[in-house]
Amino acid sequence: MSNIRTSFTEYIRGLQNEICIALEEIDGKSKFREDQWERDGGGGGTTRVIEKGNVFEKGGVNISTVHGELPQPIKKHFQVSEGWFWAGGISLVIHPENPMVPTVHANFRYFELYDDAGMSRRSDAWFGGGADLTPYYLWNEDAVHFHTVLKQACDPHGSELYPLFKKQCDEYFYNTHRGESRGIGGLFFDYLRKDNGRSLADWNDFTENTGRSFLDAYLPIVKKRMHEPWNPSQSYWQEIRRGRYVEFNLIHDRGTLFGLKTNGRIESIFMSLPPRVRWDYDFLPAPNSREEKLIEVLKNPREWV
Amino acid sequence: MSNIRTSFTEYIRGLQNEICIALEEIDGKSKFREDQWERDGGGGGTTRVIEKGNVFEKGGVNISTVHGELPQPIKKHFQVSEGWFWAGGISLVIHPENPMVPTVHANFRYFELYDDAGMSRRSDAWFGGGADLTPYYLWNEDAVHFHTVLKQACDPHGSELYPLFKKQCDEYFYNTHRGESRGIGGLFFDYLRKDNGRSLADWNDFTENTGRSFLDAYLPIVKKRMHEPWNPSQSYWQEIRRGRYVEFNLIHDRGTLFGLKTNGRIESIFMSLPPRVRWDYDFLPAPNSREEKLIEVLKNPREWV
């Protein structure tokens, strides 16, 4: 087994533990339940879900390491007639109950491709991932904090990385059919290969460091906003906006569609979907309201740092 | 303008009126609001939505007649480099508040293709449509009634039609990623062309007659179940099941994805989405409960007539 596969597997296990412990501590009521699952064809994962907590209405922090022959849709995607793969990653989505606390998503993953079933002839390898924030009520200082922490994680690896991956995030988490971003962005990167003077080990460091910065980016915002009062109409707005989250995940998100096409474990994939959601016909926020101001920002992504 | 285009346009207008009047009468509280819209490139539609009623929590009964150059994704779909079209149809989805009353969907449409922008050289023409029922609590007699009325509408046009279109409905409204049907089926037909001894006029009659049978198929069920008592946990189950409805519409439904790809009016397309929806992690109904019995039927589509 390659060193990176071993070390990255240990990394995602450790990060899952660290994040779950921190979230349980803040929540103070609900605990993560754990489901281990195996994949037909090789590998499996550990899904951890927290529900109906004091702070977190629903959240999942999942890891998986899967391997085997490339599923047919992936062969088609990569335009190869045969191939084998190994993929390991951590993926999380947290939906707080209080609409003043933003939803967050993060994912850090490593992928290897081989020419042989024995996984000895590696033909390609890359890292991917990112983290992004989806507020229902926006405090600019929260967006600045989130982006600043992610930028600080990127910068030691090259000052060009944050602006590039921030832009990619705005482009990726975009509901084209609504003409608006899912949230206020963060980082999105993929296919980070040995290339252009970067070693795979460099990208490994980069990916693990951005993953380690997740709690610093998110938790201070949770702690700051979890005691903000809210009313039913703000909760209603949260449900409407969560509908947009569902639309993105089911219509556009490559990870979700990839999971469905390759017969991934449905309940692990759909842990990302919000608990309470609502679709009203042609819902429009009141002029000059906080709700309308959020939409303005989502339609015109900003530079936060 | 061809006779069929004119007459089918009148037909869908009349059916929209008839259905909206009947639903308003049953609801007794909410009225449909109407939005007329125009399409860049030609045509437009009339969206009618009812919300927060006594009986109907959300429902849309939309008609549209659109025409012009084929949008790029449709050219690709039909494998043509140029072409013009006319499409007219009625589409409805009704979400009652009481979980004992099933959700229903129906759609009846006519499509013409041309070789010229002037729409004088028609190269193809066909009808499509259907109706299907999505209960949250199942009374077998309701499923039998719904299918019987639809079969009676089909039979005068050929006894082979109901079994064929019933089967196509079971196949189409299927959440492959869940291994279960969206509901208990009905009819689904498409590309009904002049062919095999059938004239386009025959299919026109068939499509209009099945459309006219919609109220007879659905309203008696509404009237029978709208006074059934229900409790919060049954409403919760309805929200969970509505999540499956959203999954089908956003992941699998060709009509929805077609609308999104061709820049259709989003609010008219998404009127089909249920108002209150919920995703819990790995929600399982109690053994031998009514909820579990529904799932059994959805996993093993039945012959109801």
C-alpha cells in the first residue's frame, strides 16, 4: 500500500474524530451515531450523523476509503476502457437549527488510478476538496473570518492558491438555474497532481492543512451566533433557502451525482440534505430586508479578504 | 397554424379552467393566483398556483405554448443540427395538506418539429402525457379507482393501451437510487406518432380523453380522504416521503431537467415541488406499520385493475 494512501487514511480518521468531538461539545445534547458500511467491490466507510441537537439539527461527518475496478460511469468520465482506483476522503455537512448560524460543507479527498487490478501500476493520483459556508442571515465579519482562516491555511503553500481556489468555489457552488451562489463560498480545488513544480507530497500537505483549518474557520462563527434569538418567520426563510441547497446538491453537485451513478450508500450521500425544507411558489423577500440583502450578495460574489 | 395546434391550445385552456374551478370548489378557502409569462424566443404560458388552502397545501395547474428554434440541448437530444418546434401542454401537481390525501401529477402535451423557421414544413409531430398518484397512506380501493378510471379512458382507443402505458408509468416514475416507485403509478406515454395504423388524430383523441378523465380519477379520492383525521407523526411521514418526490423530480424527471436546460421559467417548473419536506438520516418506518406497507407496494408495483 502506498505511503500516501496509508497516511491519508489515518489523517481522515483523525480529522473525523477531532471534528465530531468538537461539534458534540458545542451541541451539549445530541451525540453522533455511527454506521460502518462496506462497499460491494471493495472498501467501505464510517458515517457519523448527529440529529435533533441543541445546536445542530442535522449533520454528518463521513469518511470512506473505497477501491476496485472503476465503475462504468467513471470509466466513461475518464475516457478509459479499463482501470482500477482507490479513493479516500472525508465529507461533512452541518445544518444548525438556528437560522442565524450558517450551514457548512467541507470535503477533502485523495484519488489514485491504476492500470492493474493489483493496484501496483499507478497511472495517476490527485487531491481535491474544499470548504464553503451557506448563511441564511449574513454578518460580513463572519464571511471575512471564514475566508481569512482558509486563506491563512493556503498561503504557506503559495499566495496564488487562495485567490484561485476561492474563484473556483464561487464558480462551482452556483445554482445556474437561479443565477445565484449556494452560499458565500470558501475554497474548491480538484485534480491537484504532481505538476508544474508541485509534488504530490506538496498537495498532500496543502490538502491536509486546509482540512485542519476547518474547525478554526467554522466553530468561532457557531459560538458567536448560536445564542442569537430567532423567530418563526426567520426559520421559514431558512427552510426556503435550504430548498436552494437541495436543488444544488441534487441537480448540480458532481459528488452527489457521482455517488448515485456508482451505487454509493444512499443514506451516507444524502446526509448532506437539510432536515426541514420548504418550497413556496415565487417566494420573494421583503424589499431592503436582511433576506433580500443576502440574495444580493449571492448574486454578486464578493472578495472577503 | 395547423388545426391540431389550434384545437389542442383550446383544449388545454379549457382543461386548465375546468380543473382549477373544481379544485377551488373543494378547497373552499384558497384561490388560484395566475401568472402569465412570455418566453424569450417565442410563446409563453399561464401558471396557476393555489397555496395554503383548507385542502390543498400547494398545487399548480400550468399551461404553455412555446415555439421557435430548438434550444441547443434539444437539438443534441434529437441529433439534429437545426430545427424549429412548437410545443403545447398542460402540467399539474397537487400537494394536499392532509397526509391521507394523495399527491397527484398529470401532464398532456403536443409537440411539432419543423425544417424551417416559418413552421410550414413539419417533419414530425407527437403526443405525450399521463397521470400518476403518490399516496402517503394507501387504501387499495383508491389505487383501484384511479387506475380503473384511467383504463376506462384508454380502452375505447385499444385494449392494449392501458397495460402498456401503465407499465411505462411504473418504469418511468422510479427512483432507481432508492429501488422504489415514486407512487402507485397510472399512465405514462410519449412519442405517440402517426404510425402502425394510428393517425395523429387518433392519438389527439386519446390524449384529450385521458386528460378529461383526470378529475374523475382524482377528485373522488380527495373527497373520500380529506376528512380523515391525521396526527403530527403522520404529517412527519408525509414530509419524509415528499423528500422522495423531490429526489425524483430533481434527479430523474426528464421534464424538469429539460425545463432547466432550456432556461424555462423556474418558478413554473418548480411549482411541482412540495411545500414542507424533510430529510432525516436513515428514516425507517416501524415494522408492520401502514408506512412500511406502503414501501412494500412501492418496491413491488402491482396490477390494480
